[in-house]
Amino acid sequence: MNTSNTILLTGTAGFIGSYFLGYLNQKGFKNIIIVDDFSREDKWPNFEHKEYLLKVERAELFDWLKRTEIKIDFVIHLGARTDTTEFDYHIHEELNVEYSKKLWSYCCNNGNSTHFNIPLIYASSAATYGAGELGYKDDHELAYHLHPLNPYGISKNEFDKWALQQVQTPPFWAGLKFFNVYGPNEYHKARMASMVFHGFHQINKTGKVKLFKSHRPDFKDGEQLRDFIYVADIAKVIFWMMQEKTDESKNKTTALHSGLYNLGTGKARSFNDLLTAVFKSRNLPATIEYVDMPLDIRDKYQYFTEADMHKLYQAGYHENFSSVEEGVQDYVTNYLSNNKFF
């Protein structure tokens, strides 16, 4: 893939999408069609100083695609309704399932002289795994047996299952099951922002951090385990996949095949570890207070997540993932402490 290629990137006012826009800019890509609901002014710092070809409102995208003569070389679909506390499934169905189906259809039926149709990478989620009772392996058959804990996870799993059943597909497609992502540009997510973000601001305000108590006897307070992944590592994997599937100069058969892929670090860490890293990045001793978990999420809370990363490694990805300590240090030092965006 070269910098003259045109990329359609959704979710560019949000967290991961805006970060990836900046990452593409760093790699020299400017022919980017950015797509989102751009009505929220508090999100504008995520994209307004970055380079792109055109901005298209989310609701107008498919009408625009019918009219435009611009040839799209790759679609990166990171836009979604990601609020796990939104329990109206119709909202998730519209934005996470039906919208994604339309993009899939576009990728299957359009293209330029190089591609009959267009490669697609989209954001799935580790929320599809529910409580993890069936494990965290990105096996395609497992998708049909999962029991997500909330409408967001259900919507993501519904689209994954739909994609797996399609006869007509893009020339390459990948659904990336993001685990617990943290990093710059998440400031607008309010309650849904990472505990790194919340912890940093709680420390500034009170000198301590509040964490949810455990409401299960097999987990001590703060020892709930998650697979925390730094957003910079998400960007590296997506870009690697794009290169693998468009760089014709390699003239080789890639081991990267279409399908679902976990995207975590493969190593679960505790919330205590995560917040201790935030305190350490501020050169402060860890002071953590444990509080009751809100009732509205208590029975839908994941106590353990850990990505099985064998499929991605077998596909040829060999970069190391940031440890909690490395990712938090970079995030706090270079972004949160300076109130900077990426």
C-alpha cells in the first residue's frame, strides 16, 4: 500500500478512529475520507488539526458513495455505538449491525481498476465473549455459541456471525475483537473512558483512586483481570494488515486470511496493576479506595478477559505489545499530563 491510496475511515471523531487517523498521517497518508457524526464539538480536537481529503457525515455516507467518483482502496470501519450501558438494542442494531452490513455490501460491489472490490477491516469487540465461560479464542465456530452480557456485545457478535455466513465477501476482511483499549483521544467518552484516564484525573483531584469492589468471592477487590491494550498497538496491527493485503511489491502469499481476530496483548492484568502504574507514572505511592459496583452493571461485569493471540501470530504478526507499565507511562507522560491529543 502506498500513500497515494484512498482510505475510507469511519469513527474519526471518536477514540480509536481519530488515533488511527493520526497514525496514518504519520505514515504519510492524506487521501483519507473521514466519516462520523461530527455534531459534537467536544470531539473536534480529535480530528480538526489532522490531514484528510474529505469529511462526510455518518448519516450521509451511503448517498455520498453513490454520487462520488473518488475510488476507495481500503475501508477501515471503526465507528460504532460503544456504550455498554446503553440497553436499547435498537440503537446498537442500527449503528453496529445494519450500518456495517451496508459498508460490507459497498465493499463487495465497488472498486477500481486494481480491485474488483474493496478490502474491509472493522471493529468487533471482546464484549462478544460475555463472561468468558467459553474462553477467549477467536475461533469462527465459537461465535455461534457466545452469550454477550449487554446489547453492545450482542450487536457486535450478531455482525460477526452475519459476516461469517456471507458468500459474497470483500477480497479481504477482518473483524478485530478489541479488548480493553486505553490511550490518548478518549477524553470525550465520559463514564466509558478507561480507568487510566479516570485514575489520572482522580489522583489530580483527590490524591487517590476509586476502584470497584469485587462482588465475587474468587476475586479480591481490585484483582479483577482484564487484557489492557494500548491504542498505539491497535494502530500498528491495523496498519500491518493493510500492508499485508495491499503491498503488491512483496509478491508473496501472505498467511493473513479473512476472518475474526482477537486484538489484546494476550496477558491479563489486574486493575490494581493498572492503577499502580498510573501512580508510578506520577511518582506517587498507590492509594486505592474500593467502592461498590453500580447495580446497573453488576450482573453484566467481566471479571476476567485475556485474548488468545495465536491466530494473529500465526498470520505473521511479530511486533511486541506494550506492557501495562509501558503503555500507561507513555499515555500519562506524553498526553494526559500535557492535555495533548494524538
